[in-house]
Amino acid sequence: MVLFLIPMKLSKDQPQLNLNPTVRGIKPSATLAINERCQQLQKEGKEIFRLGLGQSPFPVPESVVETLRKNAYQKDYLAVKGLLSLREAVAGFNFRTQKIETLPDNILIGPGSKELIFLLQLVYNGDLIIPTPSWVSYSPQARIIGRNVQWVKAREDNFWRMSYLDLEELCQKDPDRPRIVILNYPSNPTGYTYPIERLKLLADVARKYRVILVSDEIYGLLHHQGQHVSIARFYPEGTIISNGLSKWCGAGGWRLGTFSFPPELDWLMKAMAAVASETYTSTSAPIQYAAVTAFNENPEIDHYLHHVRRVLRTIARDLHERLNNMNVELPLPHGAFYMFPNFDIYREKLVAKGITDSVGLCERILEDTGIAMLPGKDFAPEGNELTARIAYVDFDGKEILAAAMRTVFNHGLPDSFVTDHCPKLVKAFDNLGSWFDKL
Ligand SMILES: Cc1ncc(COP(=O)(O)O)c(C=O)c1O
């Protein structure tokens, strides 16, 4: 069901913001809310550790910036599906990185993959199936459109991943029901990914029930070992690969996302392109030209990504050890810049302080220590665990990348690397440790 907004007169003393019953009740996204709270605390003079907002701290690779500079004059509307040379570059990228054949004609460029995921949910009338925990925006998008959301409970001892058995159980209840399944790996919020055997098992279930599978690979190139594998290899005919510049290219604010469709889903791409033509028209022209450089084979970007991954895996290892020292056990993340610790071991002590859920936990930690993390509940509304998402990005990406590039290319980074280059992260984790110690 799609709900339309009915204009209502506001009286003078009515609050301007919301609570108008004709307006759909969607809160601003959790990530933005925590950011605003941080700004407020900072204004009050408190030192803030920004582990909340999932933004890449690394600069955009210079060759991509240079292409953008050179194309600043591009002012024409582009084709709704996107610039042909960019769609060719994305097809080349899919083949180079995954050996997946996609036709430039089956690629859709949009202003961010978030917008493309929204458009897909808008044009395809099916239930949304996502694991819990999942990225914060999939389910609100479904709610805005009026789609059913079915959360598949993922277990902590399965790296918080969707199990193929659970997917099968859900699908077999109503085998012909239209469904979109979104898998995101390496995952926001957990940093974990799926091994090939799991991808194959999930692909078999997806094929059996003909689900539309969105493979959200926005962190694919940030797999810490550079070993990302796409599920589209195993269910090519039903998988849409979602990608973009925001994470591995450090260009979230540029707003460019890509959807790669199999020829079998051409009808779906056309439906999305039709809606795109009536809404955003096309993605910013200069950004599309710059993205051609980002997706084409480019030794400078390979070099950049090599060092970005070294930095991320070094920080992940260091912070993982610090969490272990707080008696918080979790497997080492596989990619991206997130960790999803569960502080359940402290539950009794926390309850004694009136903290009973992850929202209360993150609020209290923010107030007491200035550390901003996102509560697990934002990613798993039905979960009751004392989890939090840590985005370990509070460091100077430009400086740290230059430092990593000065070290020997293929060696591990020195032991003191995190202490030397991530003072805010180290202080945040020290503060967190003391906070738990004092409970
Ligand atoms: C898992 C995941 N998917 C999609 C997006 C959206 O990315 P963008 O719209 O910038 O392409 C994000 C952004 O945080 C994300 O974390």
C-alpha cells in the first residue's frame, strides 16, 4: 500500500516538525541522529570519539579527483541509465574482479546505491527479506513504500549471517510469494562476510524460490584480504550486484551507485529506469565521468586499495585485541570498517545500573565517555542483545594512507602503527575499557 501525503494547514502553535497524523512516521536515520547528538555534545565542549558514522576516512584516489576536475564543465543531462562509458567500465570491473559477464546495457547508474535499492523496492511488489542485523536503511525504505519486511534471525555463532536453512524455511511456507532478499557482505554492521560454500548454499535456495537477490557489495573491495567473492557467480540469473563509489573509493558525498543486472532481469531494470526518469532524471554528469576512472583498470587505485586494506586489517586486529582484553569475545572482522561486539558479558552489572538494552548502553557510554557508537537495536530491531556497531574510522585517512605507503609494500605494518596514527581510536578504546572496569 502506498500512502500519499495529504496537505494539512498548520496552526501557529503546532510544532512544525511532524506528529501530523497524515505524515508517515519515519524517524531520521539512526546514523544521522547520532551524528547530530555528537555535534551538540561537541558544542558543549565534550571530546567526542566518532565511531558512529560509517563514512570512509580515506581520500578519493587522486586520478579520480583529477577526472572530476577535468569534467566539471559537463553540464548536460545524461541518459537515465547512465553514461555508456561508465556502464562499460562497470561491466569491465565485474569481469575483472569476479569473472562475471554483464552487458553495459544491463547496468543502471544512480545517485547512490541507496536510491537504487529504494527504486527496486518501489517497482517490485514483493516482501523484503533481510538478516538481522542488517544495514539500517533497507527496512525503513520498505516501510515507506508499504512492503512487508521479514527479518531472518542470524545467530552470533554464525557470524550474524543469514543461514540458508532459515531462508529455505521461510520461503517454503509460501513458495510462490515474490521476494527480494538482500545480502550485504562484507557486512555493515558486522564486518563479516560469507565463505564460498555458504554463498553456494544460499544461491541454491534463492534459485529454488526464484527470489530477486540483491548482492550489496558496496564494501566488496574493502575485504581485508582482497578476497571478496560475489554470490552472482552462483545465481547469476537472479542476482543484482549493487556497488558504488561511497566506501572503497571514499566518495560517499559524490552520490554514485551502480546496479548490475543479469539479462533475465532486464524488465526490472527498465521499470526502475522509467521511475528514475520521472524522479532524479539522471546522475550528476561530472561525477559519472569521474567514476569511469574509478571503475576502469587503474594501477593507482590498485595501489591505493592495497594500502587501505592493510590499514583497515591492522586497525581491526588491534581493536579486536583491545575488545578481547575487555573480555568481549568476537571473531576478527573480514572486511569494511565495522565491528559488532556483544557486551552481554556485562549484562548483570549493566542492569544493576538501569541499562537494559543496546540503546541505553550506547546513550550512557556516549554521555559518560564521549564515544559515539550505534546501538545494535538499530540494525536488529527485534534483537535484545547488548550489541553496538563500532565504525573504526576516527583517524586522518590521508595521513595514515601516506604513512602506510612509506612502509615496505608487502609486509605487515609496524606494531606501533595504530598507537602512532590512530590516537583517537586508542583513547576511545582506553576509555571504553575503563568504563566497563568501573561498572
Ligand atoms: C550496506 C550499505 N549499503 C548501501 C549503502 C548506501 O551507499 P550509497 O548510497 O552511498 O551508495 C550503505 C551506506 O552506508 C551501506 O552501508
